[in-house]
Amino acid sequence: MIEKYEGKKYTLKEYLPVIFLFIFLIGFAIYTVVKKGEFKEVFLSTTFDENVVDIFEEKGDSYLLLTNKDNRYRIENSRNYAYEPAFLYDFIKENDRVIKNKCSDTIYVERNSKKYHFLIGSTSYNREGKSKEFIQKYLNERAIMNERNDCN
């Protein structure tokens, strides 16, 4: 007579690591969606004058959540080599005041009564070793000065 093999019976205890991993991945996905939310592109006409509540970086771009929770902006990769650190994301901190004036391509960061400035989308601003012509050409090709220029 042939006996039927029913296989090994697994208990819940043996499945727990897989269950916890699955729950962690779902939680991480939800956190990422909530954290990113809907961030607006910064146009030339965009204005704000608020404090930074939260900031994070992805692919070089800075994502700012400002005091008015509806104001969530994505600022393309910006650097000013006159400051240390040069990258906007590394420079800016929570509770810094950020100012963007209408029809301006500059973000001002105010901290301890000092003002710092970054040109939106400029990765060569105040960079030594580059010709003025190269820097000027690069500044004119930025998206905020072309595709997102809604000022006359």
C-alpha cells in the first residue's frame, strides 16, 4: 500500500519574518507617498516668504514643505559655490526662512539675520574655473528661464 505524503506543516511562527517584511514594505511605500505628496514646480512668477517645516532631496532636487502646509515646492538642483555646503539641499535647514519674489529666479534663505541666495536650477553659480560666457550661457538655458518663465 502506498502512503500519501502530506508535506511539512508550517506554523505561523515560521511565516512571521515574511509577514513582517511584507508589512514593512507596505508601510514604507505609504510613507514615501505621504512624504512626497504633491509638490508644485517653481515658476518664475511663484512667490513665497515662509519658514521651512520639512525638506528632503531626491535626484539633486530639493523638496520644501513650508509653514503653510499647502505650500510644497520642488526646487531643481541649485548650487552656490560661495557657500559651504554649496548644494541648496545640504545648506537649507528646518526653520530657515525662504523667500522667492515674483519674476525672480533667486531663492533667498534667511538664517540668524543673514541672507543667502541661490539661483534656481544653477549648478555653476560662483564656480571657479568656468568662463563667464559658459556660466551666462548655462544660466540662460535653465528651465525656470524658459519652460517655466511665465513673466512678461
